[in-house]
Amino acid sequence: MSGGDAVTSNNDLILVTGATGKTGTQTVRLLREQGLRVRALVRTLDDRAGRLRELGAEVVRGDLLNFASVQAATADVHAAYFSYPPGPGYIEAAVNFAQAASDARVHAVIEMSQIGVRPNTTHIGLQHWLVERLFDRTPLVITHLRPTLFMNWLNNFWIRSGTKGILRLPLGDVRHAPIAIEDQAKVIVAILQDPDPHDRQIYELFGAEELDWYAIAAKAQDALGIPVHYEPIEISTMVAALTDRGVDSDRVHHLARVTQDYRDGFYSGFNNLVEEIT
């Protein structure tokens, strides 16, 4: 551990993995605004990495699937944010990071998980749950974040048809409180600066307001100034459409299961943890 105290100081080095991702980029920006030393781990030295360097971050290229690369990234680090896209290589990346961070005597790690993860779910949900348990078995001060559906994921579901917008989704009339990337980054930064009170905590993170998709469509309509409406469909319709588009069968199964979880209320709920922590 580079710092002699659990509370992060301006001399301590913070590592952000997935630093060119949406949450990672916001985390780097907020840390630098507070004058903290940041090492940003990126896969490619592209324009996004260049913008992180302009913020004053130490940008290093590395691969979480390469143990030597992770060892180099974690050297002299006081606290870290670990994020990796679930899917092929996710558990291997987590094992590499947990071991390298432990060897380097990193003090604390924040791990990005997902709401509703449990052993008896999809393969991706199971991976999230196993990675949580892996980090719990390390000497690290560890915090797990389980956000509900991100607010920006609305862009992934958007259909523009002429002068109107359509949200055609199999999500029924269930409500959830979409969370903004910026709010998640604020939580990450707050915990990184004083991690010990959050050791072995699992935080389910929600946005400011619980809405069904009819209300979400109405808010999008108000913001964009064009007609927007929500068209509920059946899960089987979504599965057929994804299959016709050639989406991998494992991915289709995962999305179908997540959709059913959503309809069963696993993504619903509300708390003020974002406000409390930040």
C-alpha cells in the first residue's frame, strides 16, 4: 500500500480500470478535479485515452487478461476501481486483478457488479456473483456496487421512426429508478477517498425517481420535443428478433432472463444511498 493511512491522500495513487468506458471516464475526471493522482488503465491509446492524459491522469496501456500487465498496473496503488465487461474472460480478469492487487498490497478495491445477481441466474449473473465472492476472500478492503439499469442505456433501446421515437421493449409496466453514470462515478470517488467504512458492503444503487416505461417515454418526449411512446412486446418477440439478427444464443438467453428478472421486480426499488455516500 502506497499510503500509510487508510484515508486516501493527494499523494496516494488511485487505479481506474476500464478508464475509457463511460463510468471510468467520469471517475477519472472527478478524481482529477479533486487533485488526486490517477493511473488510468486502457486497452488502446486512442483519442479517449488522450483526453484522460489531458486531465492529468497517468495513462497506461494494459490487458486485464495478462497477469504481468495487471501486476505492472497495480504497483504502488493505494485504491482501485475494477470494472470489466461481463462475458468471455471476465472471471479470468477478476482473478488476475484480485491476485495482483493483493500481492501489491493495494488497500482497497471497488468492484462494479449488477443488481439482482445470485447463483441461480444467467451465466453472466452467476459470473458477477462469483467475482464478488472472489474479492471477498482477499485481504483487500472491498466494496461491491450493484446498480440498477443505467439511464444511458435508454440510447440502446431507441428507435427513431420519421418524426417520432419508439421504445419497443418487453418490460411490461414495471417501474425502476434509472441511475446516471455521473452519480455512479460520484459514489466510486467518495468511497475511494475513504474506503474503510465501506468494507464488505454491497450497495444497490438507484436513480432519483422510480418510473415505468410509459413515464420514461413521456420524459423523453418532453426533453426532445417530438412524440415518443412506449410499445410493450412479449419476451418471445424480442428473442425471435434477436435470433433473426444473428445475436449469439448465450447472449439472447441472458437478455431474456434479465428481462424476466426485470418483470419480476429484481431491478425495481429505491433508496438514497447515492446521496448518503456522496
